[in-house]
Amino acid sequence: MAITREEVLHVAKLAQLALTEEEIAQLTDELGKILEAVSVVAELDLADVPPTPHPLDLVNVWDEDTPRASLLLEDVLANAPEVEDGFFRVPAWRQ
């Protein structure tokens, strides 16, 4: 399965990435190779293979959810580049 230059540009636009012509060509080639590798797996007969949620047995390692004091607002905002009325000031999102 090949990916087109236009599809790479579309994804780059969604991710708000500015790509050079060289990067566009490189990504088109690399993503095409990835899609080809994945399509090989899609051709396998996996009807008798049970679904696997994760290849490793994982155990929840979270601590108990116990109430505790929150951080002070001054400490939270201490390293923020910009603060306005006790909130983080961030640039407006552009589409």
C-alpha cells in the first residue's frame, strides 16, 4: 500500500508541521514502507489466533488513591512562561 505526497502533506497540516521538500519525499518513502510491512501482516490467516490485549503480562503498579493536599497555585505557575489571572496563558489554537 503506497502513501501519496498529498496524504503526507495532509497529515503534516493536521499535525501543524512545516516540512521541506526533502522531508516530504523522505516521509513519503518511509511511511510507504511501513504500510507495506503492515499489509503483509494483514494477509496472514489469523482466524485461530485469540486476541491479545498486550504481549506482556502487566500488573497495575499504581498507588492507592488517597486524598492529599494540592500544590500551591504559586508553585504550579512558577515555571509558566506566561500567567494571566492565575491561569497558564497559551497561544490561541489555529486551524
